[in-house]
Amino acid sequence: MQNATAVIKKLKKMLGIKTDLELSNILNVKPNTISSWKKRDSLQYDSIIELCEKNKINLNDLFYSDSSCLFPINDQSRTVKVIPADHHFEYFLNPDKALASAPTYIFPTTEEVDTAFQVITENMYPTIKVSSYVITKKITLRDLHPWHLYLFTLENRGIMIYRFKRTLENGKLLFISDNTNFENLEVNPKEIKELFCVRGSFLPNFKNLGD
């Protein structure tokens, strides 16, 4: 993994710009913000991921010095489409369109994963923190197992992350929160548009890419 200074230098090269001022204008941050990132060796990853998405920049090429050495190039089992928080609604309305323009990332995991979603609610805190990303694999309702974590798109409700507890006598699915400040959720299986098993999570500092 490259440090912040190296990432910023490479990002400017990929964008065809030369100065930190130009980059700050593109990212819509204050001019001294870029210098601050270099000093603290930290980055505002949400903005950078969005910028990469718009400019079709591969995240592995940006964050690693030699991304071709990480995994076999043709290993699609670890190639993940990344859906940031501000693209949740777009994904909910049209998943295929959102995925077509989403940036990709290759995660160091032995499990098959296909989509990463940024977390926007605190209902699974402290298990999963807000602004972190969960890496997932799309499954069917037959693959639900008690106490596992799942992300799903719910008709007229949006994208949600809960822990599955059990199937109720009325046929509804009972999902629970790890955060006791949030109520549990009873879901009609017919209202679930897509279902994903959560197979790991990471904070947007890209230092911990999964459990």
C-alpha cells in the first residue's frame, strides 16, 4: 500500500494535472487540505473514490505500487464493484446502471465477493461503523442463515444491513440490529429485491481490507 503522498502524486498523473492546487479544485477542497493529507498520511477516501469513478480510474492501480502483483489478473472472484454512500439511491433505482459505472477494487480475501457498499446508518454499530464499507456476495433467500450479517435492498425502503435471526410463524423474516438503539425489522420475503451476504468490512483508510 502506498502512502498518501505517493497516492496524490499518482492521482495527479492519472488526471493529467501537475499541481496540488489543481487537484484541490477538482476535489472541491481547500488548497491547504492536500498538504495536510501528506503530512498526516491520510486521505479523504470518499472524494477520491468518487473522482476515480467519474474518470474510470482503477482503485488498485491508484493505491498500490504494482497492483498486477497482488492477485492473478484474471481472478474475478475478488474483483469488487464499489458503491459509495452517495450512490446508494442510484443503485436502488437501477443496479445494473450503477454497477456499470462503479469503480472496481480487488480485495485480499479467499472468499468470493462481488460488491462493496458504504455503510450510512449506525444500526449495526459497533460491529460495523458508519462510513466503513462491507464486502458482499449476492445470494438467494435459500442461503439465509441465523445470526449472519446481510445487506439487502428492500422495496420502498432502500439498502439495509441487518443480522438475520429467524423466520417467524407468519412467514416474515426477522432481522435484528447490533445497536440496541435501533428497532428490529420484520420483512416480507417478497419485498426483498436483492440479498447479499456480508463477508467482511473495512474502514476507508484502506489499511484493513476485511476480516
